[in-house]
Amino acid sequence: MTTTFDKIKAIIIDQLGKEEEEVQLTTSIKNELEADSLDLFQILNDIEDEFEEHDVTIETDENLETVKDLVDFVDKQIAENK
């Protein structure tokens, strides 16, 4: 079964052209992966599309710094929308 982390990791790798080992739970999206605001916007849109069956929506001001922050945020929304 594919986890939330696996799906988000794949989106980040695709959007930023990073290697798989560069994207870990503790990785900072802006600092370590060097994502600018446009990159982040596209990543968030792709995550919303990936999890649309769970009504996941992410505002750009959610203060999501690391990959783990993103995963936790999405998992929380999935649990709330069941």
C-alpha cells in the first residue's frame, strides 16, 4: 500500500527534479530542496489533486516547512474528512 509520504515524495521529486534520497520526512522544502513560491504552489496543487477523493485542501499560509509537516497535514485532513 502506498503511504501519504510515498505519494507526496513522488510529487516533490517530479516537481523539483530531485533524487529520491534527497526527499526525507525531515527535509526542509524551501531550504534543503530549494523550492521557491511557484514550486511550492505547484506541489500543493498536485497534492490536492492526488488526494482530492479525501477533500484535501492546503492553503499556502499553513506554515508547512518540512516534508513531515505536509504529510501530517494531509493525514489530518484525511482523518477529519472520513
